[in-house]
Amino acid sequence: MRPIRPLKTARRGRSARGRTSPVAAAVAIGAALVLTATACGPSEDNAGDEPSASQPADDGNGNDDGKVKIPQDLQDRLKDHGIDLDKWKDGAWKNWDKDDWLREAGDYVNPIIEGLWDSDRMRDADKNPDRGVDDNDISGDQGVTDPTPEPVEAAALKTPYDASAPASGKLFFDGPEGSMVCSATVVEDPAHPGKSNMVWTAGHCVHAGAKGGWYRNIAFVPSYNNSGKSADELQNAPKEEVAPHGVWWGDWAQTSDQWIEQGGPTGGTGAPYDFAAIHVTPEKGSEGKSLEEQVGSALPVDFNAPAVPQIANMTATGYPAAPPFDGQKAFQCADKPGRLSISKPDPTMYRIGCTMTGGSSGGGWVAEGSDGKPALVSNTSIGPVTAGWLAGPRLGKEAKGIYGAVSKKFADK
């Protein structure tokens, strides 16, 4: 079986390594898991645009110069790591030297670079998928594992996507080998009922795991390619059609310590903890609306879902990008879940039959929650090279801790 990793574009870049972080279990686990990596294609990055933030800059005379100002706390955190903000804005974020790969939980910084994720760059982020892992990579299973499920053919999501699955969308980000993609879901924020700016995805879609750090330029596009156009048709499509509800940048992300310390390119023992919560902010004004208000939906998250034998059906949604898919359209798989154990001491994962490939990583799994109503109960994490099934983590106390920490961080904002 292979981890479904974020697909990546082949762009020049050096691999980097980071230090192990002893930060709270509610933070960062982000490298690609067993799902096939989302394919991102080669692209010449236009990163000269300035990162933006929430406040306009003043020219010293009380006049707004039309530009935006990076919040001081972001500037300070970057300086702590020897990163010059002006150089970062001019493209230094592409430098993946060891000392520049921010790894620890409190190191996350993601200043907006307005216009970076244009229609072409988003479309090209789906080329050159990562390879999967062999079945031998899970030969050490010691816990409860059910028989391998029969493949379930992924079904195209009905268009427009913002009517059939309004909480679903696509996640874009940059790593040392190029641009990458995953899938993600708008989830409720207990601190802001009806006005959530929170997104749920896989840990490997925000952080590279044991031998890396936080990815950069993380942005969420709800209902990406809303009308389900082909890649050729998208070449002439306006950005409003590709991103009908705008581009939302991750101003904070958290994943598990287990992922940060144990996660790897093919999943590793961090797979049962491959989940992450992201708080987002619009690249451009959203007329004062939150993400939930903008898309009209947010899913509750159930951290105490029924046991596998009691779940009749789970539905996984995502944007698969590795062949035979191209990452431009959304798909779903529905199946009765079974169990998959990576290692005996760790939580058993959910597993369903599904032919979705890399790029679907991070996409939400929906089932009846403990209250009998639809809820997000997992996310796509890993899958085999043969693309016949997917596995996702069971969301327990570690996931709940991450979710609560991100909500609390922005409770007064």
C-alpha cells in the first residue's frame, strides 16, 4: 500500500531536513501519507508579488499607500529564523535549505502572496504524481485488520460542486520539489457558530513529517472548478470559475506530534495520526463573510464516531490527480468501512474500497456521527499503488485537541 501523498509539480528545489519538535500533540503532522501524492506539474512560479495581510500600510503621513502590511508577529517569527521578509516576498520562500525549513509547531508562517495561485498555476499543480508504496510497507500490521475491500469505482461529483458538496474543495501548497495539491473540507468552528474559517485535511498536506517541516503558500479553494470543466477548457476559464468562492490562505495550521515525528513520504507509523486543522483568511475581501458563510456550508466533526461494525457507509470526497485522473474534477467513493492496523499500539484506521488516487489526500470522509447526523469522521490518508482502496485515521483525542486549539487561537478574532 502506498501513502496518498500530495501531488507535486516538478520544480527545481533542494530537499531539506528539520529538527524534531517536542511541541504539543495538537500541532503539526504534515507530510504526505499513504494516499497517492497529488500530481502537480512543472510551473514557473511568479512569486514576486508581495505577501498581503489584513492591514494596509501607512506611508508615515497617515496615508494608505495601497499596499498591505505583514503583521508584526509574522515578521518577528521569520526574523527568528534568519528570514528576511523583503527577500521572502521576492521569492526567497523557494529556498528550502535545511535552516530555512520551519519545522516546529510554533514556526508556522504563511503570509499571503497575492496572485500567486492564479488559474494556470492551480491547474499545473496536478502534474507528475508521486509514486506509491508497495504492499510490503504495511507488512508489519499487528493489530486488527480486516480483509482487503473490493475496489469501488470513484464516481464523478455532480456539478455544480457548490450545490452537491459545498464544504469540499482543493488545497494548494509548495514544497521543495514543486507545487502540490490535496483535498480539504470546511468544518464547523465551535468558537464562531455559523461563521467558521476552519478547514480539515491530512497532516501530510501541511507538514512534511519526520524529515521536513511546514509547507509554504498553503491555500484552500472551495468548489475548485465548480462546473467540472476539462483541463483544456480550464485554460481559458476565468479565475472566478476556477475559484468561485475565492482563494483562502492558511494563516494557521496544526497537526499531530506523531505525524511530525514519525510521518514519512510513504506514510510511516504516523499514518494513524495523519490529520490537520487549518484556519484560513481570504486572499481578497469576502465582503465581511466567513468561509462558511461564503460557501454556505460547514460539516461538524465527530471525534467519537461509532465503531466500524456499526457504520453502514462512509463517503470520501476528493480531487484525485494521479492517473487515470488529472486533478481537475471532484469524485466520491461510498463503501462500508473495514479496519486497517499499521502498528498494534496505534489506533486502527478506517479503510474503504475506492479507486481515487493521489490528490484526494485530505478529503473528508462523511458518515452518520454519534448523534445519527452526517459528520466528518475521517480524511483520506493512505492507499495502495494499485489504487483499489483508501484508509483514513480515526479521529480521537489527538485530533480533537488540534481542532480545539485552532478554534481557541482565533476565538477572539
